[in-house]
Amino acid sequence: MAELDTGLPSVRQVQTYIQEKKGVEVKLTTGDVLAGQILWQDPSYLCLMNGQQERFFLSRGAVVYIKA
Amino acid sequence: MAELDTGLPSVRQVQTYIQEKKGVEVKLTTGDVLAGQILWQDPSYLCLMNGQQERFFLSRGAVVYIKA
Amino acid sequence: MAELDTGLPSVRQVQTYIQEKKGVEVKLTTGDVLAGQILWQDPSYLCLMNGQQERFFLSRGAVVYIKA
Amino acid sequence: MAELDTGLPSVRQVQTYIQEKKGVEVKLTTGDVLAGQILWQDPSYLCLMNGQQERFFLSRGAVVYIKA
Amino acid sequence: MAELDTGLPSVRQVQTYIQEKKGVEVKLTTGDVLAGQILWQDPSYLCLMNGQQERFFLSRGAVVYIKA
Amino acid sequence: MAELDTGLPSVRQVQTYIQEKKGVEVKLTTGDVLAGQILWQDPSYLCLMNGQQERFFLSRGAVVYIKA
């Protein structure tokens, strides 16, 4: 199984946001900006839940930035 | 054969949607949003069938997010 | 030689379209939609012939979806 | 050295165009279409010369299609 | 752990900017330009802090250029 | 360290431009065109200096073409 590389600062930082249930903004390659909480991450996707409890599986390749 | 990594949360989650025949929305890098059911997934493509029974083989690289 | 992974459902499905000479639509990252028959596939490109007998070598990375 | 995979139909086809000095159109991810002759190819780039003898090193990742 | 390849000029150059707390502009694939300081880098992301102390985790794949 | 593959024609060609301090145009995925001299290259980035002595670290993935 492709492991999530928890040695990477970026992976650890996102893990911290997940544990702290921190509100973030994620900008996507289409220009969309989604606001909400990251529920989990794996090597290919991030799962974000927005204010309306909708879940989005975001392809890592489509994430431009995560703003905290 | 490139195996689908069923250890990944994202792969398992999509597998659940397939089994539950759950309606999803898929946003693509072109800005298109396709609604329908995911029929199958492999490491390179997702197969989605829309309300008109049309089948779309979506390149994983062109998927921005899957919304459930 | 990078082999085409005929174990993958997506590769087998495209192979079936090639053998059946099935008409497909291919949406590209530029928003173009090309209609025609897929003549062959390899790990990097698909070859599509349109109604005017013009041949297009489509980079797999530029394919958003194949609609049958 | 990353070898060009001459076992692939797409690599052989481009090689044929190079030898035949065949006129092609190349569509790029920016929507640009360049017309000219492919002078050489390697795993990362194609070199195309247009009608004004200008040389373009095209990133393979930016090529949407090659039309012959 | 995927190591940051400190043998590469680009990695060393960014490391220098981090140590010098140098102001940079980063252009993203969406056309956004972010100005600020790079706080850290790993193989997948750059962390940039702008003038309002906001932190952006920039996917390396979404970075078009870094201007110093 | 990820080596620059000097066996590739494209790498050697860029190396020649660097040594000759040749003026080039680089088109980026955002549609920007930067003119200047390539100062160095590594497997991930090209460093270009424009007429105003500004340095741009260009992600190879964001380069559409280099025109000489």
C-alpha cells in the first residue's frame, strides 16, 4: 500500500489540521475555493467537509494551495 | 498489473459508493460537473454512468473532486 | 517496453471499442471534443480517426473523458 | 539515459513523421496550434520547426494532440 | 521518507531564500500571484507566508514560477 | 541526487543555449511568455533571467515550449 509519508512537513501539517479540526480554504485548479475541515488525507486525495456537511474528495493534483 | 490500492481510504470510499450505487457529482479540470453513479474504478480511470445511461471514462488526472 | 496493462478494465474497455470500431467522443483538457473511432492505444497516446479520416494522436494526459 | 521507447506505436509513428518530413499540427494545453515538421523527439520534448524556420521545444506534457 | 534532493540547484536556491527570509513572488497555474516569504519546502509542497501572516501550502505541481 | 539526463537531446540543446547565452522565449501554461536567457537547468526547474535582470525559477511542468 502506498504509504502516506508522515516524515514530510506538509503531511504532518495537514495531520495537525485534521486533529485540530481547523478551518481551511483549499484553492483548486479550476479556480474554485472550498472552505471547511479536512477529515482525512491519503497519498492521492484529501477529504474536506464544508459548512453544509458536504464531503469533497479532492484530487491532490487539483489542489493549488491550502490556506490556514 | 497495476493494482488498485485498496488500502487507501479514497479507493475504499469510492468502492463503497460503487456498491451502494450512490449518486455523486464529479468536477473535472475543464469545469464540467458530471452527476451519476460510479460503475467501476481502476488506477487510471473511473467509469461513471449519468442519468441518461451514458458512460464516461474519466481520467483520474482530470478529476478535481468527487462530491457525495 | 512500457506494456499496455491489459489487466485494467479501462484498457480492456478501450480495446473493445477499437475492435468494435465504436463511435466515441473524447473531451480534452482544452475543452475540445473530438468524435470518431479509436484506432489504437498505447501507454502514452490514443489514436483517434474522425469523420473526415483525420488522425489525432491524443496524449493520455490531455484526455478528460471518453464517452461511448 | 531515459530511452525513447521505440516499442510504442506512438513513438514509431512520430519517428515516421520525422523521416518523412511530414507536415503536422500540434495542439497545446494553452490552446495554441503549431504547424510544421517534427525534427526530433525524446522522452520529455518534441522539437518542431514551423514555416518560418523557428524551432519550438514542446514539453510532451503540454501536447494535447498531434494531427497528421 | 521522500527526501528533498538538496543536490539540485533549485532546491538549494529555495533553501537560500528561506534562510535569507527573501521576499519572492510565486505564480500559480490559476494565474494567482502570491507574494511573501517561503518558510519551508518539501518534495510536494512549499509553505509561503504573505504580508498578512497568512500561510499557504502550495502544491509544487501548481507552481508556474518563483520570482526573486 | 536526481541527475539531469545529459544523454537527452533536449537537455543538451538547453545546455547549448546556456553556454551560448542565447535569447529564448518560454511559453508557460498560464499563457505568459517570458523572454530572456536560461542560466541553469535541473530535472525540476529552469532558471531564466529576463531583460530587467529578474530571475524566474520555472517549473518544468509549467513550460509549454521553449522557442529559440
